[in-house]
Amino acid sequence: MDSLICYLPKKVNIYEFDWLFLTQPPKRYWEETENTDQRRPEEEQGTAVQNQNKSTVKERSLKRKNGENLEKKDPFPGEAPIPHKQLQKFQRGEKYKVPAGARRRLKEAIISSEAMSELAQKQAARYDLLLPEDAGFLEGDEDEDTNTISQDDIADAVDITSGSKYFNLHLSQFGPYRLDYGRTGRHLLVGGKKGHVACIDWQSKDLMCEMNVMETVNDVKWLHTEAMFAVAQKRWLYIYDSKGLELHCVKKFNDVLRMQFLPYHFLLATASATGFLQYLDVSVGKEIAAVCTKMGRLDVMSQNPHNAVIHLGHPNGTVSLWSPNQKEPLVKMLCHRGAVRSLTVDKTGTYMVTSGLDRKLKVYDIRAFKPLHSCFLPAGASCLSLSQGGLLSAATGDIVQVYQNVLGSSPVSKPYMAHRLRGQIWGLAYCPFEDVLGIGHGEGFTSMIVPGAGEPNFDALDTNPFRSSKQRQEWEVKALLEKVQPELIGLDPGQLSKVDQASFEQRHKEQVEALGFDPLAKDKFKPKTKKKGRSSAGAIEKRKRKVAHEDQRDEIRQTVQERTERDKEQKEKSNEKKKLGNKSTLDRFRK
Amino acid sequence: MAADEEELSINEQAISASEDEEGSDDERKHKKLLEAISSMGSRKRKKQNERSEASVQVSEFFVNAEGTGEKVNLSDLLGTVEKTSGASNKTKKQLRNLQSSKETLELPLNKQQTEKIQRGIAYEKTAAEVSCWRNIILQNQKAEQMVFPLNQESPGPKRVEQVVAGWKVQTPLEQEIFRLLHINSQPVDDPVLTPVEEQSLKAMSLEEAKIRRAELQKARALQSYYEAKAKREKKIKSKKYHKVQRKAKCKDFLKQFDEMVKTNPEGALEELKKMELSRMEERMSLKHQNSGKWAKSKAIMAKYDDSARKAMQEQLQMNKDLTQKIVVPSDDEHESNEEGLETIPDFVNDSEPVIDSVNPWMRGQLTHEEPEVSCVTTEDVQTAEEENEEEELVGEFERKRKLRQADEEDLIPTEEEQPASEVVEEDVVEVSDKEEEDDDDDDEEEEEEDVSEFNTLFRLMRSEKTLEEDEEGLLNEGQIRVRNIEDLEVLGEFVDPQPIAEPSLPRTAAVEATSEPPYKKKREIDLKEVLTKEAKAVKVPFLPTVVDEEERDEQISIIKEAFAGDDVISDFIKDKSKLEAAGRPEVVDLTLPGWGEWGGVGLKPSRWKRKRFRIKTAPPPPRQDQKLPDVIISENRNASVASHQVSQLPFPFQNTAQFESSIRTPIGPTWNTQSVVKNMTKPKVITKMGAIIEPMVKEDFIKNKTTTPGGKGPAIMLGENKRAKEGTKRSSEKHRGRRSQKRRK
């Protein structure tokens, strides 16, 4: 038996699988016969108990414990535990329990799906380990406001690479500037009001292209990659490539004032001075929808990154939410007493921050459409921007203020950072994955260091700041394959995973509306033409009458039948009553 | 007296019987008569089958039915038994008992009922039989993934322990054998492998095995290519082509022979002998003597036709050439010296057997002796010299063929220098080098491309290996391939001092070169250039930035004044109320004024009528923005998403919540880790390519249930795997049997 015990641990590693089936250890020829003879009675004793595999396993383990060369016991058996917090982070919806009287198939389906989602959740939580970066913040000394720390001080204090992220571009000629960062955060696009457009790899300060379009530039926007960008010029919308070559002049889109690009839908949404909200699918170059908002000039625009709904701010103080699928706003909310000057939505789609002419800054919960808090800025905010880390920057005149913890429930009291610039601020945008705020103003462009602004971990398969051109191409193909259709845009992005509970009638109605005709409708009865005078007007009428109201006939017949039955019953009842009424107590003795 | 009386009575009975008989005779006659009469009628009556029986009272027309209603009693029969003496008492008693017992045997059930019962029983039986499948079917239905064919054995060899369990030494012969084995360095402890086995495992690592496999694969491929080519060439019917080729071969051979005379006089001598033999044959035969049919016809034509004359002359010339004696240029002394030096002649190592000893053209080994590179160069020179295009072409063919041949020969590792064990490495190097040259060739054929593919693979593996070896420093051990036990013995002694640093060195250098990142121009970030510092520093930008709303009544009033013109709030409220009103269902008024009462100007339909004919529809569900005064939420349904949504609940689910929860986890790689995605999207059924999927056999799953008995059983127990194999075999046999039966049918 001892030899057997020695034998086990060595083998288990190699032929683990086979061992599960072998109830008896193999015997070697060099093992002496006496030994086996000794073993026999033991086995016979054992066989009574041993029939089940479990018991044998137990025995083995016991024997192993008693044996000479003990296997080292794993002090942490099983899989490493996952912290509850991490698990919760990746939880999707509530766990569904199997109902009490569930059938077998239902039970199996629920159990398997639950197991699968649990596995997915656990694995994701485990892999969360691979996101080690953490965001930090600027912390002042005691009784020192962080907003008094100047950018120069910060740039001096930090390492040289980070320090180089604070810079100014003096472009006083064609000012004020609008700007946009690419999705990966490497590329910067600036567009001066007076026609100056330039795109820069801002980290290496590599100028990709620079030109003057010789027209008013209202807005600039990167498309899905850094290879293309859209410029809203005086009349039309233009698309250029990164070398500055004009690719398209989209004449369907006129007088565009603001643009937003929806990266997962490949949609460029534009808001024009004529009050039109238009969607351009850049993957196929088609206009998906044009919505007449009937709200006047649209110069305040933002997108909800969570559900790709476009938010528009209007002069009458309302903010309206739009999707390309509806001709009327999904939601219209009154936010300010004066006109809305600027608005922005955070990346989770939970909060919206607006500022208006009434010099108020309001934070809304746009899941419930309820204001959380509002505060008063003496100068009012002309531009707003929310960073990935949740910092809010507001441009008040020539000063940029950055607020921390705006999205919490408590109102803010003082800014986290502030920076004064030379001219009027025109554009404000945080750089993704960087602690940098880009400011476009009358005198050019300023890149400002805002510690804690960017998301520290990036998804290399989605937005990789360090991707090569090959990777970019591959990403582009994949992104195009995974393109979300514009029909799926709505307030609830999870709408697709829900069962459509509309009634048949409603669906049919919608179908009729969409098709323009009723696919289920019967075609009208058309009497055959017959000869020998049988197709006279009268005869035709007669024939028509034969089939007239055929669909209603059954119904009518049924109702008539029901009515007659009811009448009959009533009559019988009344008869019985009558009889009862006539009867006297003595009637029972009557024979 | 009594006896007399009895006798009398018997007599009487007999008489009466005779009388009866007479009577019955009469009766019969009468009947016949009647029948005859009836048959005389126009109609032929169907003859009734009637049972006739001899009895005392017979009716006028047919047999008396008296006594038919009564049952035959046992007592009636028993009377005679009692009297017979032969019957045993026992049977009599039994019969008596039977008689006394009043129970009668029941009638057998009618056919329908018996069949019904039988069907029921058969159903139960088959149900029981079939029900043993139920578990396995259920299990398969439940299974997330099925892999067909079901009984897949793990590939690879198995240890004896796996196959045979519980086997022990019994016979004295076996004991003797094992004792011997025991003595002779066989392991006493129980490692899985014996030291010899382990050694052999070590001798051939996985990489080596892979390399070897690739090598063989390549050799096979080359061979097949060559064969295919030869076949193709053989099929060419052009006589001219063959002629040209033959000539080229001849030339080639001569050249090689010349060289051989220098390098390998022994071989040359052999060749010479062969040539001599062919000369003799030529002399003996009438070939090329212009005596054949063709030659005669040409002779007739020769008068008029120039070409025919030429052909005849050519024939004669050929004969002359062939019969000419060959002069050997090499001197004998040198040869003898050479012989003295070389103990073993080279051609001993020739791998290719000489197919046709007489025909020197068929001998491919001539090229073998030469180094391949030089061969190529000489050939190149030769081709340059050739002026004839065809010959050039043929030469090209030849060269390629030779190259390939050389490859093959290289791959079959027979090098004179290495005794006993071969060094794979060098062969490989040669092959790869040569193939590189080949690749350089302008006109590559498809086959060669394939070959080069092989080579790249091969080289890759080799380079990996060499790198590894460099790291490990185990240079020699990796090279030696041991094939059998004899080699193993050598293994201990054999120490090859040859390092293979030379081939590995340039490779590592190349690797370094590739790993070195290409020089990239990096821009120095000059802060002074880019950043221009502002002179004015913002000290304390704004002290009271945020002021509470309620405290600033003044400002509010100012703003109110500013926006007095456009009352935003009231506009919004109006808007909302309008929308709400639009959402409310309208009351349908069906009143017909003047119907059933007076109508006209100034007359309204009565109140009762209005009440009766105004139909109110049910109010719609409350608006989403009912409790949000400053929000208007559109109540329109998003029909565009609806077309993509699931509209009917799929089968096992009973409500929407169940279904929605089951699809709440996305399965795409965007949201999940790779392993989870694989797990989630794994196919329901996997089939092995090319494998026949047999229907399931009972043995397959029943064997899982029956556990192997421990003590009792046959002396040699077969392992699980073997049994499974048997099961499959049996099943396959069964199927085959079935199929053959079908065919027979």
C-alpha cells in the first residue's frame, strides 16, 4: 500500500484524467506476488464500502495524510476571492431566482443564463486588476486655496512631460477659436472664427495641417478617426482629411452652427441657424434624419454619451432632447429663465449641467429630469465642459474656472482651479485620458493642466492613445462592423433587450404607417363581368350585395343570437317569477 | 334369471337397432327422392350442408336437435370409465373430484380481447426497454455542448497500466522471466517510465520530433513533385523533345564522366565498364546498321530526299560512335594510390539503387558526389554556352531536377563522415541554403514555391531551436537523434565536440538587427519655444463666485426686469397644457338633433339625448411628466426600435422579466473577457471532420453504470478505454452487419 501512496502524487499531475476512471491502481510486474496476496483481504473489505468513487477518494486522501511524504497543503485553496466591491462594479441587473413552480426547461434556461452572467461578472471583476491607474488631484497646503495655484507653478512642479502639456498658442489674427480633441486624445483640432483651421498632434506639437478656409468657421469636429474632420463654415458643411484636403462639401447641411459626433453610430449631428437638427451618417455619407425643431437658432448643443441623444439649448430657456427617430423632442425641460448659454452632459449620462443668461449654473439628473442644485455665477458661464473624471469647467468671461464634485448632491462653494486668459473664451474641451483642458479664446489656444481630469485607464481596443496607424485601421474596420444603427437611439439604450409589449393593433397600425398601406387588408370584391345581360348594373349590384359586409356578418349574427338568448332567459325568469308570485302558501297542498 | 333378462334386453336393443337401421334406410331413400324431385325443378337449389346423425327420433326433414341444448356431463363419460378396469384408481379419483367440483372451465377469451391484452403487455415491455434510454436522452438534451462522434478516445499511446489492470504473475515461466528482468537493472520502485524509456524520451525532444517530421514531410512532398513531373514528362509524345532530351542527357553524362574521372576514378571505372558493356551490345546487335525496315525505306528515298540521306548517315554515325572504344585518360598509378587511401569506395554509400545497370542515362547518382553549389555554377556556365534554345530549356529542366534530387538525397541522411548517428543540423543547413538559392531563381515553379514554404517553416523551427540551445548551452545533446536501443547505448559514450556556433551566430545577429527599433526622429520639446509665460499672474481670481439664490433678491428682480418681455415660464406651461389636452381622448358626440323630437334653429337636443349619445372613452394612462411641472416628455412610442425588439416571448419563458434577465448580459468581446466570450458563444454541437457519426449504441452509456467488480472476475482485466474500444467495435460490426443485410435484401 505504501508503494501505492508514493505512486499517486507523481501521477496525478500527468495522468489526472485517467485516474478518475481507474478504481484500482495498476500493478507492475516487479511487485511481488506476496504483497498482492496481502492486499486482497483488505480490498475485499473495502469493496463493500468502496463502490462509490467518493468514498475511495476520501480514503486516499486519508492515506496520503498518514503516508510518509506528505503533500504540501495549499494554504489558500480554491480560486482567489474577488472583493465584493469589484464584483458589484460589474453587476448587470438583478439576479433572477428560479420561481417555485417552474418547469424543467425554464429552470434550466434560467440557471444556465444566471451561471453565465455570473461567470462574466466574476471574470470581468478579476480582470479589473489590469486597470491599475488611479486619478490624483491637486491638493493645497493648509489655508491655501487650490484655485490660487497658477498654471506656471504647476508646470514647474510636475515632470517635464506633464509640464509641457501647459502651453499657449498665440493666434490673435483669426480668433476666437473653437476646438475639439480626437477620441483618443492625441489630436487637437482648432478652428478660428475667421477661417483658420489647424490640426495638431498636440503632445508632440506636430502640426498635421493648417489652412485658412477663407470663410467664417462656426464649429470644427473630428470624425471617427483623426484622418477626417468636419468644419461648419459660413454656408455649408465641409469635410477635410488630416492633410487639409477638402473631401466633401455637404450642401444639404447649411448654416451649421454646432456639431456633435456620435462615435458608435458614425453620425455627425449638426444644429443649424435655421433651426434644423440634421444627422449625417459618415460611414455611408447619407443624411439619416433632418428634424425641424421650430425653436429658432440652435447654437447650444451637446450629446449624451450614454445614449447618443442630442441636447439642444434654446433662447427660451428650455433644453430639448432629440433622437433621429422622432420629429418632436423626446423631452423638453425648462431650465433657465433666460436663454440657455451652454450645456454639457457627463459620460455616464446621469447628469446634465446647464448655464443660462440668468447667470445660473444648474445641475440636472437627466434620468429623472429633476434639478439637483443650482448656483449663481456673477459673470455667468458661456462655455461648459465636463471631464471624464467629473470635473466641470466653466468659462466666465475671460476666466476659466474648474469645479470639483459638482455632480454630487451638495452645491459647490468655490472653484477647484482657475485660470485667466487674454480674450473671450469661445471653446472649452477636456482632453480624453489626459489631465488637460483645452481652451479656445480670442487670442489663440491654451492648454491647461487640470490634475484629476482625465480617465486614467483607457480601453486599448476602443480608444488607444498610443495606437499605430495599422491598429487604427483595424479598429476602424471593427468599429464599422459594430456600428450601432441610428434606429436604436433613444432615451433608454437598453431598449433593445426588452420585450416589445405593444398590442397587435398598435404594431399593425405602425406597420401601416411605415408601409403606407395595410398588408393585411382584403382587396375589394370585384364582380366578374358576365355575358348575356347578366352584367347589367342591377345584376352587379345584386352580386355585390351577396358578399357585402361579410366580415361583419358573423359578428352581427353572434350578437343577435346572444340577444335573443338573453331575452329568452329573461322571459323565463319573469315567467318563473310570475308563477312564484301567483302561488299562495296553500298551493303546496294542491295536487 | 337376472342374467337372462339382461341378455334379453340386449337382444331387444339389437333388434330395435336393426329395425332402426332399416327405418333410417327408408328415410334416406325418401330424402334422396325428395332431392331428386327438387332438383328437377327449374331452379337449382343450393344444397344445404346438414349434419345427419343416427338417432331414434329423426324429424321429417333433418336431424333431430334433441339433446343439443343439454350439456354433455362428465358423468355421462365417467360411466364407462368406472367400468373399465384398466384405468388407475388415481385417475378415477381425480375424475370423481372433478365431477364433484362444480366449477367449469371458463371460455377462452375472444381474439380481439386476447390481442388487446397482448398488445398491452408488449407495450409495457418495450416501454421498459426503451426507458433505459431516457436518462441519456435527457442528459444530451440538457448538455450545453455535444461532441460527436461520442466515443472519442484520447489520441496517443497508452501505458500498459491503463490497458491492463489487476494482472499478476502466475505461471512459473512468467515468474522466471520477471525475476530475470528484476535482476537486470529494471526499476524496483515504481516510476511510470523505466530509465531506458526516460532516456529515449529525453533523446528526442518535441522540437526535434517536429523538425524531423517537417523534414520527412518535405522529403515526401519533393518526391511526389518529382514523381508527378516525371510522369508528365513521360507522357510527352513529341519525339523531338525526347530526342533533344536524350542528347542533353548524353552530353551531361559525358561531362560528368569527365569530372568523375578526376574526382572519383573508382566510380568512373565502373561507368567505363558499363559503357564497355553497352558497346559490346551495340556491336552485337543490328541496331543502327541501317538494316531495319525504316532504314530500308529511307535507303529507297535517299536518292531523292536529302533529309533521308542525312538520317541514314546519322544512324551510321551513331553506330560508329557507339562502337568506338573508349580511351581512359587517367593514369593507373593515381588510381591505385587512391584505392589505397580509401578503404571504402564511395558508391557503397549510394542510396539510390541502380535500376538499369546497362543504361548509363538512368543512373542518377552521378550528381550526388558533387557539391550542390558547384553543380549549380557549372550548369550556369554551361547554359551560357549553349546556343540552342531547346537545349537550354532542357538544361534548365535538368538542373532543377538535379537540385531536387540532391535535396532528397540530403534529406535521407547518409553522410560518410558521421558514423552511427546522424547530425540533422548540417543537412538542414544545406537544404535551406540551397533553397534560398532556388528562391533567387527567376523562374520559379509552383512546386518550388511550396517547397520554399516548407523550408521557411523548417528554418524557423530550426532557428528557434538553435537559439534555445544557445541559451541552454546544451549544444550537442540536442543534435543527436536516437532511434533505437543500439543508438541509446552509444548515447552514453558519444560526445560530439562539434559546436554549431557558426550557423547560429549570424542568425542571432539578424535577430538583433530586426529587434533594433528603426531610428525615429524625435522632437525635442523646447519649453521656451512653445510656452510663453504670461506676465500677469492671477492671484485670487474670484472670491465670491457662488452666491445662494435666495439671498439675491435684487438680482432676481433685475433679471426679471430684463426678461419681462418674454415670459418663458408661462409659455412653457401653455405648451404643456396644450400637449396634455391633445393627449386626452375626445368625446364622441353622436347626437342627431331633430331625431325623435323637434328640431330647428334655437332648439337643442334634449339633455337625455346628449347624455345617451355622447360616448366617453377611457382616459389614457397618466403622463410620465405628470409630476414634473417643468418637463414635457414625449409619449410617442419609439417604433423604430420596436422592429428590432423581441415581440413574442420565446418558449421556456413564462414572463418578460425572466426573458429579459436571461439576456441582460451581453456576449460580445467589447464587454467580456476573451474566455467568457468563447464560453458564451461555444457551438451547441461539435462534429469531427470526416468522422462517421454512428447512432448511439446501448453499450456506450450502459458501461458507465456498471462498475468494474473488484475481486472477482477474469485474471486479466481490461481497462476502461479498451472496453470502450471494444464496445465501439462491436457496435460498428453490428452496423456493418445491418448494412450488409440491407444490401443483400
